[in-house]
Amino acid sequence: MDTEDHWVTTPVTADLLRGVLDVEPTAHGLLPHRLPARARRQIPDDQLAVAEAQPSGVRLVFRTRATTVELVTLPTKRVYRGLPAPADGVYDLLVDGRLAAQATVTGGNVRTVVDLVTQTAELSEGPPGTARFTGLPARDKDVEIWLPHTEITELITLRTDAPVEAVPDSGRRVWLHHGSSISHGSNAAHPTAIWPALAARRGSVELVNLGFGGSALLDPFTARAMRDTPADLISVKVGINIVNADVMRLRAFVPAVHGFLDTVREGHPTTPLLVVSPILCPVQEDTPGPLAPDFDGGTVRFKATGDPAERAAGRLTLNVVRDALARIVEQRAADDAHLHYLDGRELYGEKDYAEFPLPDEVHPDPAGHRRIGENFTRLVFADGGPFAATTG
């Protein structure tokens, strides 16, 4: 394509998007959100406000014969003062379900976090950029562009060398998942390599990922969003953020879990619902939070700062949380045959930690994400698992 006359320009609209709960018109285009507007008005801090606007699991889906595709976006990138800037976020392009190309977008806005604990940040504005994909097969095909899972991404326009059309509903089951930064995709190499995306592909389901970095805190507005979102399968991976933020004691945690599940069940009374406890995280297994960053060596590592002796007074650790979640699910399952529990250490436990240690003591590396995705598929989606496909 030598001139703009060859381009077919398509505005990005909600019907081209998957994995979103809301879209917001902006001065530049369209901003995908993973929480609805009502929930966003109740968000108490920038941590969640940023996390839900980072499009983990969000993708454009369309059908086309185009061999060249350009997506113009305005990214907002996050850097931490005093640390090296991370690499630009990756856009994954899939052709008929297979990863075919990757691209990045330079420029954009930069959100510099000046305090890791409070998430206080300064914003510098920058220009839009273009993710460009070439050499695609010259035939009718379904194309997905998965957006960078850690960059807020305003979608401006889609340019192709052939017309595009929306793809009808695939008919596949919809999996609605809520979790922490690990589910959000921290330390994963690219958006289709986060463990929920890996598991969704192997389980042949459509993912709606409500993994929010630092913000799986049993917030009632998140439960209401899940209640109101159509889904065939639901999972809630909870515990790590509550421990590392030190936001609850055991007395508050137990009824908060019950309340969260009650709300989800209001909209999904018989949907398979899986409660997943935290994966292995040695620094917090028996030591309460809060978690604190350690910048020694020029990289961020985390350490727990609570006193293990205070567990008797209700301070939470991962082992305390797992025991509580197992009891809650056992109690509720007596009246809820579609409720299930999975110990997160079956997804990533001691053997996995020995093979793939947590680089910052909290988040898995890319190989760790693959392992969690594989284990989730085997334990949850395979025959005999709570999300196994059934035949009529």
C-alpha cells in the first residue's frame, strides 16, 4: 500500500470488541473498560482505576481478507520513578485462533508512579501511534488483535487493505474470571500469554478477564458487575491481595466472601462457580501483610512485614485464607451443587516454585504463567473438572 487511497478505514466500535464490560468515548476514540460505569464511580483509588482500564483479555475481533492491518491507538504507559522503563506493550494478532504476528506502539502518554505504595503518579501526554501487521494470508479469515494487558489503550481507528466485518457470536461458552495481578497478567510476556488466556484457548471458551492488579479485594461493585455479566462459567480467585494489603481480619473476611458469592449468585444461581485460593507465595504463606517493596539491586522484590504471632488475633496469611475459603465452599456446597473449590497450590505449588521461582517473590514469570494455564486446563476444563464441556 503506497498511498492512503488503498486503505479501508473502519472506526472502532463496541461490536468489534470482546472481553469488555463497557466502552467510553474519548476525545481520541474509544476506551475499553473492564468494569461498568456504575462500578467505576465507586472505585476508591487509582490502583483499581488504572487496572480496570488496562485491557487484559480485551481484543478486537473481525473478519477480513486483508493482508495488512493497522490499528491506531493512544497508549498510556506506566513507569516507576527510579526504575528502568518497561518495554512497550505487545499487540498480539491471531489468525483463525493462532498467533500470527506481534507489534508495539511507540509514544503515547506516560504515567510515572512516584510512590509504589500509594500509587501517586504524574501524567505526561504524548502522541498516538500505530500497530502495523503485514504479510497476513490473502483469504477470508477471522482476525483477533489482543491489546497490551498492562497499557491503557484508547482505540482510534482500524485501517486495512480490504473491508472488515464483525464476527458473529462463536457460540462458545463465556468464562468470567476475577482475580489479582497474577490473573491480570503481571510478568507475562504478551497478552495471549497471560495464564487465563492460555487456559481459555485450551478450554475453547470466550474469556472475560476481571483480573485487576492489586485489587481483588472482594469489592461489592465488582461482585455486582459479575452478577450482571452474562456468563456460562465463573471463577473467583481471591486472597492474595487481601493478605498483602492487610485490609481485613478473619472476622471480616469470612462474611465478605459470603457476601461476594451471594451477589454473584443473584445473577447466576446455577452457573458453575469456582472459588480458587492463592497460589504458593512463600513470603506470605505464614506471615501477614502488608507487603512492602524492596528496591535493593535495582529491581522490585516484595517482602511481608507483618508479625506471624498475630495470626491468633485474626491477622490473615495465605494459609489462613485457604483454610477459610475451603470451609466456606464446603458449607455453601451443601445447598449449591454447582459451587466448587480449588486450592491454588494445585495450579502453582512447591514443585512449580522450585522449577519457576517468582522473580519478585509474588508474580510468576512467563514460564510460570504457562504452568498455571496448563494446570488450570487439566484440573478445571478437562473431563471430570468443574468446567468440563457436557454433551446433550
